[in-house]
Amino acid sequence: MKDESLEEGTQIETLTLLAEDGRALGADIIHPGGEVRASLVIHGATAVPRKHYLPFATFLATHGIRTLILSLIHISEPTRPY
């Protein structure tokens, strides 16, 4: 996904993860443009779509932190998170 608000080199990768019971979970990985210094998982709050956490995750990416944002089951469709 190309987003003009992202720092150069920062990328958002959208995934669909399958839970043990077969349910689909939406997820995004925000990759820094440079060296990865750390990784962080954000597990969203109830009824809060994962797009809410994108500004924070893109900020972290500018500091070398790769971030995985997960959606709760039934909060949003895995392939249409926003």
C-alpha cells in the first residue's frame, strides 16, 4: 500500500491470519524504511478498528520499530480493515 503520509521507505503490509478455529483475523505490519531496532505488537481495544493505531505505528517506524497491529475477531473484515 502506498501512502503519501508515510516516511520514505516505510511500508504497510496487510495480512489475513487464520486462528486455530479457522476464523480470519486482520493484521497490518508497518515496516520501517531502515534498520529494524525492535518489534512491537499492538492488540487493539474492543470495537476499535486497527486503522486507529496507524499514526502511532508509523511514528514508531520512523524510529526503527516494526509494528504488528491485530484486529479482534468481528471488529472488521480482514480484507477491508479501514
